[in-house]
Amino acid sequence: MERRELELHYQPKVDLRTGRTSGTEALVRWRHPRKGLLPPAQFIPLAEEIGVIAPLGVWVLREACRQSKAWQDEGLPPLRVAVNISASQLRQNLLDDVVAALKDSRLEPKWLELEITESVVMQNASESIGMLERLSRMGIHLSIDDFGTGYSSLSYLKRFPLSTLKIDGSFIQDISRNPQDAAIVQAIVALAHSLRLMVVAEGVENEAQLDCVRSLGSDEYQGFLHSEPLPAFEFGRFLKAGLGLPLLGSLAAPAA
Ligand code: C2E
Ligand code: MG
Ligand code: MG
């Protein structure tokens, strides 16, 4: 962090009805001077272990809000930006950090989404409910990430002020060949919709998977089929290209 080697990449979420980009997820990477670009699995668990996940989480939150507002200021249509939240952030002062990140970036709360995995929510259920309610009342969207993999209790779905369930990619992987995966996805969609929650299918890599998640009623999807997570300037170009706008100004690639 001190050497400014962390960066955020952005992956679009796509509305299955309109085909339009409906939002984006910020995913952290470490541009290591010798090892190259490291995925979060290679340093997030370590950051947790040695106790630096809190400042890392604050940096991610602030950077995602800053970048999102910068795109808005460049005239791009506003997109909700989602940030992944770790267990220790939920236990510590997430509310203060979110308020500060929004204030300093001047991003409106409705353009921020927090993605929390089931197991993290459940570990902190009773302590975090009040804070999640306050975040939700501010207009921030709350999603459950990797839904279906973490915990068997569904009681939190009625207690927490959620807006979205993200179906874990492991159910999408074989969905076009495995009727059990399709049945699980169909059931999650039915559960979510009856609770008035949106559904995002994660990890859609090919047309067959896309056809399945569409026919099973998912609202949105995310995956390599549409786009990999992109560095910020490339994501800006991707958005402009999708709108048929010229790739001018600060969205062009920075000089090396
Ligand atoms: P996640 O939040 O479930 O993010 C989705 C992961 O799936 C990302 O991996 C993304 O690159 C990958 N992905 C997207 N589309 C596809 C696809 O079509 N196929 C496949 N096979 N994979 C796809 P990534 O970026 O390596 O992140 C892994 C996990 O690390 C994330 O899972 C999230 O739990 C965590 N993470 C990422 N950024 C942060 C962060 O800033 N803070 C915290 N606390 N955790 C983060
Ligand atoms: Mg996520
Ligand atoms: Mg996920």
C-alpha cells in the first residue's frame, strides 16, 4: 500500500433484459514489481492473518468511490460500484469508513454497493445488523456474495436489509450439463424474487451458461463472457465504447 502497488480492476455486471452494463465490481490486485499482477487470493488471506486487512479495506473503499465519481464527472452515465467487504471490516468501523469515503469522494450513497459473503455475515450476525440497517437507510445497496456456498441458515435473509443475491460461480460452471446445478439456480432465483431481491449469476463464461441463467430468471450476470475485470482506464474505455462515445480525454491509456 505504501509503495502504491495495489490497484482496482473493474468487472461489469450486465442486465439480462437490456444487455446493458448495470454496475461494476471493484476487485483488488497487487502489481508486484517482480512477481507481476497478483490476484487477491494470494494476498487477502495473508493481509487478514497479519492484521493489515483493515487499512487495505479502507483503501479499496476510498479508491472505488473516488474512481466511480471521476467517471461520473467525465460524463459517463452513473454506475453502481460494488466493493467486497471482509469479516474484520464488518467487525470494525465499517460505517465510519463508508461515510468518510462517500464524503471525501462526493459520491452519492446510492451508487455504492457492499458485497458480503454469507459466512462473514453469519459470523457477525447479531453485532452487524444495526450497522447494516444504517448503511441501507443511507441508500447503500447490500449484497450477499458467493450465495449458496457459505452457510445453511437462511434466517439472515429476512433479518438483513439486502438488495441482491449473487449466485456463486460454482453453480454456473456446469449449469448447461448438470440438471442439479440448474435446479439449485432455479430455486435460488425463486427464493430471491419472492423476497424481492435481485439475482446476479457469477462466473458466466460461455453462451450456453448465459442461455441457462437467462432462462432460469436471473436478473443480471457477471463473467468473462462479457468482460474480465479491467484496469480503471480500460474499463472507462469499455464503457465509452459501449455508448459509442469517442475514446478521448483522460480515459485514454496513461503514458507509460
Ligand atoms: P468475488 O467477490 O466472488 O469475485 C468474483 C471473482 O470471480 C473474481 O476473482 C473475478 O475475477 C472472478 N471471475 C469473474 N468472472 C469470472 C468467470 O467468468 N469465470 C471465472 N472462473 N472467474 C470469474 P478475483 O478478482 O480473483 O477475486 C477473488 C475473490 O477475492 C473475490 O471473490 C473476493 O471475495 C475477494 N476480493 C477481491 N477484491 C477484494 C477486496 O477489495 N477486498 C476483499 N476483502 N476481498 C476481495
Ligand atoms: Mg464479490
Ligand atoms: Mg462471488
